[in-house]
Amino acid sequence: MTARTKILQVVEMPDRTRHPIPRLATAADVRREMADLYRQARTGQVEIGDASRLAYILTQLATMLRIDDLEQRTAALERALRLQNEKAAKP
């Protein structure tokens, strides 16, 4: 049996200014982040290709937030309807 040697290569990454990761808990948070991203792309702070990819992710996140909101509202309405039916069924 022969021993295998792995060679690791260090790859230098360009320095990029790290921005704090925003809290994206609401559609308004996502909207603000998309607006910031747009401004950064327009001023050349973010490359257009990168901005496009990030905007796509933000769009998907906004969609998920809407779906989550609708699921919560639907569950609340179903609970309210169930309680109303239970009250109506009691003599």
C-alpha cells in the first residue's frame, strides 16, 4: 500500500470591506437591503453581477417571508374559527 500525500494550496482572497449582516426578519428589512444593494451597485461599490445574485436571494427571502406571514394568518383564522364553532356547539 502506498501513502498518499495531499498538498494544500493557500489562495489569497482580495480584501473586501465587510459590512455588518443586516437583520432580515421582515419584508421592510428586505426592501431596505435591496435599496442599499441597488445604490451600492449604481455607485460601483458592488459589481453588477454580484448585486444581481444577491438581489435574487433577497427576492427569494421576501417570498418566503410572505409565505410565512400567510401561513401564520391562516393558522390564526383557523384557530379563531375552531373556537367560534366550539362555542356555538356548546348548549
